[in-house]
Amino acid sequence: MNAVKEIILDKLEHLEALSEPVLLEVLDFVSFLEWRLNTNQRLTLMSSSLPETTLEEDTGSFLLEIASSFSHGLSSEDLECLPTDGAENHDRYLYNTQV
């Protein structure tokens, strides 16, 4: 095992004593890195003439993929009940405030 991997594993062992939300945040970050590396590898294999993606594009694609995965199990009736102005009025939905 190389030195960097050992350092990462040591730090993860230290994190085991932390709360569940912190560990979930670490898992989310590792999942994002895994997704980003897989996406970059697929793009490289598809075509070398594709423009390089930026981190912002990768992050946006990742977030859209997560959001769309939430809707896969919803019925059409459930989808019709969702707000269509969530981005514009997010404070209203998050904090129950009127804008």
C-alpha cells in the first residue's frame, strides 16, 4: 500500500469517532470524486476532440444526476404536485417564508 493511501486510511479511522452526519459528508465527497473520475474517463474514451469539462460543469452534471434520480420512483401524480418555481422561491419552501 502506498504512503498516501495509508494516510487517507489513518484519517478515516480517526473520523470513525465523529458523528454520523460527518461520515455521510465524507461518503458524499468520495462518491462525487468517484463519479467525476468515471465521467472524465468516459469522456476521454468517447472522443479526444471533446472540450475539457470544468469542475463547475462536472458539479452541475452531478447535482442534476442526483436530482433526477430522486424523481425516478415518483408517480406522475406526485410529479405534478412538485413546485415548478423551486429555484426562484427556495426560501419559501425551505423556511416557510413569503417572499
